[in-house]
Amino acid sequence: MHGLFGTDFDGSAPANGGIPLPRRVLRHLVSAAGLGLRSRVLVGGDAAEPMCDFLTGLGIDASREDSAIEGSPFDAAIWLELGTSDAYARSLLASESIRRSFEMTRAIRADGTFLFVCRIDEQGSSHNVGCVERHLASLGATPHLAVFPERAFSGFLGGNTRTTYAVSTCRAASCSNERIAASTADLFGQEACCQWADRRMNRNRAA
């Protein structure tokens, strides 16, 4: 692929720099958000720091979600839910999950893009594609979903396993205002978005 990535940025091999995402997913993030030189991007979630480093290397102004935010609104915001943190682990429909995503959309200009990336394990130890769709829909948005299945060889006897990366994208302007988002969050409350989330929530209640 030409452009920001040069001629060798292609395929599904993991990217360098400590980002646990296939290269074609990274390519899709940049393309779907329409990012170019000097675009401003807010990044949160798992691997936020190496993702910021990667984007900075492309000439993009990237900032972590948990750092001080100054200046004009961002052109895009990316949340990486890759299974290594607890930010959205309990349920993508929990009130705190909805409010967290809504806060990120507030930092984006009206025609900017919010991208939610979720790593999905076929063995049932993660959220599923439906969770990702319902999460952005809970913000009042009509998201566009892109799915990237990946296969990994786990040994001579283990065979192939599949991990899927789901990227849900929406325009910031399509998200509800704060009052509606808060009402939606209260409506869902602590609803589990999938069986995996339900198991985690039950374990937390029992602890």
C-alpha cells in the first residue's frame, strides 16, 4: 500500500513497535478515519502508548486518552479493547462503558471519527462481534463494522486457532448528546453484553 505506509505495509503480519494488531487492521484504522499528516488523534485502551508511537511515526499528532488534552478538537479517537485491561472487560453495555466512550466522542470534532477496536477470541474468552455493534449503537450512532479474522498456528498438535478483530466506526456527530447517553447508560445499567461478560460480572459479585 502506498501513501503513509510506503510500499511494504501490507498483509496480516503483526506490526512492529509492540502493537498487538495485524497490519491490515492498522491500515484500516488510518484509512477509515481519513488520517493524514498532522491529523490529531486521541488513543485509549490497551497498547495506547505503542499505538501513539506508531501514529507519530506516520506524521500524525497522537495523544493518550489518559494524558492532558489541550488544543483544538481531535480529528479521530481510537479505543483499543484487546483483552489486557479491565476498562471494558465487564460489559460493553455497562453504564461506565457507555459513558467512557461518550466522553471520547466529546473530544472529537463533529465530522471526526470514533473507532472502537475489539479483539475477539474464538474460544469464548472475550466479547463477541455483537457486543461491539451494540456498544456503539448505545451511543445513538449507526456504526459501520469491519471484521478481520486471523489464524494462528498453535503447535503441531494444537492446530489452528482463530482470533478476530472487530472495528466499529462512527461519526462523532451521530452520537447522542450527553443527556441521552446518560439515560441510555442508566437503562442498560449493569447488563451483560455476552456470556463471557456475564461470567466476569458474576465472579466480581462473588468476590
